[in-house]
Amino acid sequence: MKTESLRVELAERAYPITFSGSREALKNEVNRLRTAGRSVRVLSDARLLEAQPDYLSQAGLADGEILSLPAGETTKSIQHFGQTLSFLAGQACNRDCALFAFGGGVIGDLAGYVAASYLRGIDFYQIPSTLLSMVDSSVGGKTGINLPEGKNLVGAFWQPKAVFIDTTLLHTLAPREFAAGMAEVIKYGLLADRELFAHLESLGGLSAESVELAPVIRRCCEIKARIVAADERETAGSGGRALLNLGHTFAHAIEHVAGYGAYLHGEAVAIGLVLATRLSVELGQLPGEAIARVEALLQKYRLPVRLEEKLPVDALLAAMYRDKKTLGGQLRFVTMMELGTAITSNAIDPNLIETIWANA
């Protein structure tokens, strides 16, 4: 099969995202590393290994090279960070070791931070297994773990050497997890591509078997690759990589206050996208009817548009102020000038945010 790929252009740190032909490309890369005398290790989650028992062996990776961790957001922790470091050290892995992340965003974020930290940096590769990780978290080099005080408060920018996207892995993904990934897909339409947004509106839905899915995933990766190449470390004064956080300032607060696992990340992002749309309307950037349009699209893809039960507003606000996206002690939001065009907005009146939360 012909290998189809897309490059994330980061000068000497540029790397490919492989789509069709990804299984063969993965096997070839493992063989190349072994031929060069390098060791390989894998970090995965137990649920995926059970669902895809032969995937890694077919790529030439052995059981003894795999560390399996529990599935779920709570695995992005100091405890499992330390466990993974000890796994590598206990097997005397040195700086020529390459670490493969086989899983969703949790495993990818954790493995990337381990790779950035172990022996001050080793190579790592992403094999994303969820829709959310395929379109978002596996690309761009943001790695990290959560603290009890907040989400993704510890981490590093550490780019993978390659990303292998194989949509057949989605065939064993739970429907709820697939829906959660659609929140990030819709996010890309809202922030950078109104044609993608309209395309998603025109479809009757998407599933792992949909012929329309592969080009949608590639389009999301194209958008993220372009944004990351222009602003790798999110240092732009306005716009830039921060735009990828559309809905996330709200979402991270929801996850923290509700308790990690109460909402899947994509479910919290879906609610966050609605709240970001409401904020854009309140700021006079979007017409009021945009709220109904965004809610309708999210609901079409089986995503929540409001909280299941009220959460304490003071706790949500406190979580927001601990978020890494604050700037100069002020909350920084991503809002929209139109559906498909996002901007960063600073110095938002806290009373307005409180009102939006009260009606979430």
C-alpha cells in the first residue's frame, strides 16, 4: 500500500504524520531502529491492549517491551509518570531508547513527558488509538500530566519523531469515546475552517467505518500542523497556537471541578465550545443564532451541550485562574469573530464569565 503522509514543518524537528500505509510504516520504523542497535519500549493502556492484542506484535514489538497502565484521565499523574520512568530505568534503557505511545491522549501526553524527562530526553513516537488523539493530542508536541490542583500543569514541549494514524484502530473504540473525539473535530471547524464546519453539518453523522472520516482527520491534522509550525511554543502575543484552546479554558475547569472521569475530555470540550460561543455572542463578535447552530452540530454527533448538574461557580472560576492559559493574572479566552475564525481575547470582565457559568 502506498504511504500517505503530511509533515509538521519544524526545521530540524520536522516529522511525518502517516495516514494510509501507517501499519507498514510503523513496522519499517521499528525494524530501522533495531537494525541501528537501538532499544524500543511501548507505553499503552490495558483496555487498548485487550481490544487490539496483536497490533504491536505485528509491528515487531514484544510483550516484554510494553508497560500497560490503567485507561482513563487519572493515569496522567505523578504516580504513573514515576512508574513509567522506573520501568525504563529498571530495564537499563539508555539514551538511544525510543518510546512508543500506543493509546489515546492520556497515554500520548504521559509518554511524551516521560520521553522529554528520561535521561534529559529520548525519542518518542505516537500511535494514536482514539479519534481525539488522532486529530489533536498526538500532533504538536504538548506533553504533560495533571496535578490535583489542575489539568496539564506539569509538562514539556517535546515533539514526536513520527505519528502513525491508523483509522482501523477506531473500530474497537467505544461509541462514547468516538463522540468525544468529534468535539475536537468540530473545534477545528469553529476556529479555522468554516467549510469543515459546514461539511460536518451536511453529513448525517460519522462513524469509524464512514468513508468521509479519513479526509476529515487529515484536514484537522493539516490545520494543527500549520498552526504549530507557526507558533510551536504558544508564544505569539495574540492568535497563534493559543487558538487551539478554543473551549478548553471552560473545559479544563469542568474536568477539574467535576472530578477527572466524570466527563470525558471531549465531552467537557463540547460544553466549553458552547460556552465560548456564548461568550463570543456576549462580546458582540457573533450573532445570537450562532449558539443554536453550534449546539445543533454538537448534538448531532452525540455530544453534551450543557452540564449534567450545576457545579459551584466559585470553584469553576478558581480552577480557571489556576489554568496555565492565564496572562498577567487575567483570564485569556479564545473567541470567534465568525464560525470558522477565532481570536484570542484578554481582559474579559470576570462578572461576565460568572454569568456564563451560572447558565451553563
